[in-house]
Amino acid sequence: LVEEGGDFAFGGEITNYTSVTASVSSDDYAVLNRLTITVSVRFTNAIDETKSWSKSFSAYEDYDSTQLLTEVEGTLIPDIVDKLVTDIFMASASDW
């Protein structure tokens, strides 16, 4: 990693952070909720500009509806971030 002048650069921001019902029981009560995080990423390849791109990536984790989001965020977010990092790395490294 270098502060500047590298061959590859990443930039981006979180564009969506939502918690919605993911599963409903037969009596119309939420069983599972889903926390989804979406990020917009800009990848710049200084060696070959044709391989640069801008894409959105989303990842999610489900949690029991009996729990509050504030109770499970600390566990869910690291798992979601790991998925996002893997997806972003694969998208940027798939052509090496």
C-alpha cells in the first residue's frame, strides 16, 4: 500500500444502509430481518485505463426479528464488510 502514485486506486462511499423484513410467518409476523449495505466503488487502473470501472456492490446478513438492529449491528456489519471486500477485490483482481 502506498499513499499516492500507486498502480491501482479505490474510492467510494456507502450509498444504502437498510433493514427490512426478509421472511414472514404464516400469521403475517416478521421472522427474519435483513440488513443490507450498498457501496459505490470507483476502481482506477493507472497501468491500463480500459480496466478501470465504477460499480455498486451490496451484501447482507439476516437476523432474528426478535432482536433489535442496534443489538446485532456490531456482529452483522463486520460479516457484511468482509463480503463486500471480497466482492470488490474479486472484481478488481479478476483480470490480473
